[in-house]
Amino acid sequence: MPHAKWVAGVLTVALLGAGVGMLRSTEGAGPTAATAADALPSRALGLSGHRRLVEQLEHAGQHAPGKGSRPSRALAITPLRVSRPLRLHIPSLGVDLPLGGDAEEAAWDHDSPAPGSAGTAVVTAADLRLAELRRGLTIEIARADRRTAVFTVDRVSPAGVSGRGQRPGRAQLRLVSGETTVLARLTGQRRTG
């Protein structure tokens, strides 16, 4: 009988490992990731709503962390295809500005990659209180491809951000207002209508 319990334990661990491996392989898989969340291994592990829970936790973390708390470290995802940015939205600051156009309250540097695509996109905006941003808060950029690129703040610098921390092949955002520069990485995307 002890041998049967040992075999059952090994099989259970193997099945759990395979299920977790399948879940990890669906990370950042784009539009198919939503349907992969309902796949059999996820349900067998009781994780069918895990992606929704992660999104809720990320959006709940849009407030400034309290003393002694550490902001969440959201993982970077696969860069998006190139698409023209339309709006800059910073929920924690109540900012929602058009990018470009006649008003030009915020502008994308056309010599840099498009926000959400591989590389470091540069966006400048006048009179934003960027110094109030904290690591772990989000910046969103609505794009012409009807996707919103969601960036998570990595660093806020009142004197500008050096090239340190930039990672080739990853989608990053450098947001500049006055003397303050914010460096953020792409951590999510969603459909916008």
C-alpha cells in the first residue's frame, strides 16, 4: 500500500507541474491567452479566473504604496505591433490627454518607437505632476489599433533618467514633463472599443 501512495503522489506532482507549465506558456500569448485561461489544466488546478484576479490586483495597486510596503513587480510582456498613439492616461494623477493633434498638450517623439512596440518610446507633456508618481503605478496609452498599452512605472527622476535600466527588445516608455522623467515598462494591454 505505501508504494501505491508514493505512485499517486508522484503522478499528482507531475500533473500539477504540467498544468503550471501550460499556464506559463500562455503568458503574453496575446488574444489567445484569454481563451487559454479556461483551458482544462487551469480548471483542473482551480485557476480558471487567475488572469482576471491578476488584472484586478494590478488595477488595485494604482495607489501610492504605504510606508514599508513594496510595490508589485509586474512582469514585462511581449511588445505590441507598431501603432500610432492617441491618448495619454495616468489614472493616479487624473490625467487624460490627446497625444499630438492641434492642442499638443502631450506629444510622442516620432524618432522613437511607438509606445507599446519594442524599444523606448518618448512622450513629452507640459505641466504634469510626474514627481507624484511612484514605482508600481500605471500609465496607459490608447493606440490607433484599438489597444491600450499599459505601462508600470519603474523609476521617477527629478533630474532625468539615464540610459541605465533600458532593456533592448522590451517595450518601455520614457515620459518627460519639465525636469521630471519617468521610466516605465509595458506590463499589459487591453482592447479599447
